[in-house]
Amino acid sequence: MKFAAFFAVAALVTATSALADPCTLVRATTVDMTLGANGSPMIPVTVEGKQLNFLIDTGGVWSGMTEAAVKKVGLPERLQPYSRQMMFGGHIISKYTSANDISLGGLNAHSLQFIILPEGAVPPDIDGIIGIDVLAAYDADFDFGKKKFSLFSQTHCLGGVVYWTAGYFDRIPFKRSVDGSRHIELVANIDSKPANALIDTGASDTAMSLEYAESMLGVDPKSPDLASLASSDGRVWGYRYPFKSFSFGNVAVANPKIDLVPNGEAHVFGGEAPVMVIGTNILSKLHVYVAYGESNVYVTAADQY
């Protein structure tokens, strides 16, 4: 997701003391992580005394709240002073709000600004999102096997983050997005063929540019294996193809479900953007540690301990 860049970064504050060993991995907080109705990871966040369910969104540049949650807490709504931005699926961001006393698992921020998510932009069980403006101040750890979400200090030695297993893991470098954000853009493999992809825990499904799948992965548009995906009114918005494998390095997921969406329908594919958005239908089968300070992602199978 892409949002206007006028919000000030407001990292949550931790009282962690100075480290005696610079290679020590320091956990700032751990909270229970539930999977919403659409499979997306959610955690409890308290905003001005009201407990809300927030989606952890590595694809969201700015943290946000739904219009309903803004009204529930009693926060002001303000028009965004710069150009409006578009979310995946065409939702327009035009307003923001400010809140005080935000708490996430014992981490506290005195104030934070949130974009206001328009009605229908997220499922009804989600009150808001925690975006890269907060996440990138830490390392973010998604333990889908034990359903735990953790934030770690970035003050550690290179590679010293895989705490959950003594077995095999893979490390995949990611780069800064062309828009200057801290989106997690890296190379994934579909049936052993590379694709530039974005890790988006805010997306329940994994989607790929239909045009890229046809031109680079050899998907035949006339193949009987290409199944149509249609909305309730019968409009075809994408397709599904039986790929055999998805992998980060040697860590693989068999028979991944990947929606093939035309560039004009998705509003995010095309140009220099990644050709694939990796959602939680695949990510939930992995343990994913995002080392923002290193620009590396560490992965194992979700049940590898």
C-alpha cells in the first residue's frame, strides 16, 4: 500500500537499558497474534484507553485507523493536505487523525498520527493497521507457528537473529522501494523462476501480475488450468493457476495459491513496482523475521523450532 509522506515518524518508546554485549538480541515486546477472518495477523493495541484490533501491515507505509475506530475513540478527522494516494484495490486515502497515549504490548507512544482507512478498505474485524512508520524502527518477528508477534531492537550483530531454531534457515536481502519507503521488496521463486515481490502481511491473498505470469513464467492465457476469479456480480477480476511451488531460497511452500490479476485491476503492478504481493496465505506457513536494520529477511518453516 502507498500513502502520502507527510506524517512524522513516531517510534514507540521502550525502556530497554544499554546493552553490555552489542550482539545480544533484545526483545522489546511480544504479544499474542491472532489471525483475522481473512487470515491477516492482528494484535491488541490500546488507543486513548480503548482496546482495538490492529492489523500488522508490512505493506502499509503509515499506520492507520478505520473511520469506525476513529469515531469509537472520539478522534478528530482532518483532510490530508497533499495529493491523495491509492491502496490496493483502488481505495483512496484522503484523511488522517492524531491520537495520544498509544500502547502496544507495553511499548508506549505519547502521540501518533494515523491515516484514516475508508469504509471497506479492511475487513470489519480490523480497527486499524500498524505500518512501516512503527515497524521499521525495530525488527519485526512473525512466529506464525506459535501465533506470537515480537519487536526486537536493531542493536545486534549481523545475522544473530534466528533465535527459534538451531536448524536450517534462509536469509534473503531486500531493498528499499522505488518510492523511498521501507517496503520489503525481494526475489521469490515460483516454480523455480524468479519474481520481484513485496512481503505484505496486510494482504490475505498472494497476487501476481497476470501480464508477468504470461510473459515470464510461461502461463498460457488459453490453458484450461487457468481458472477465472469473479466478484459476486459475475465480473472476472483475476485468475488462478496451479503453480507447484513457492520459495525463498530453499525454504519452500508447496502448491501455493496465487491470484493472477491484470495490472489495471490491481492498481499496484506495472512500472518499477514488484510484480507480486506475497500475502498471509503463504506467509502463515513460514516463520518470518524482518531485520529492518540489516535489510534482510530470515525464514524457516512455521513449525521449525
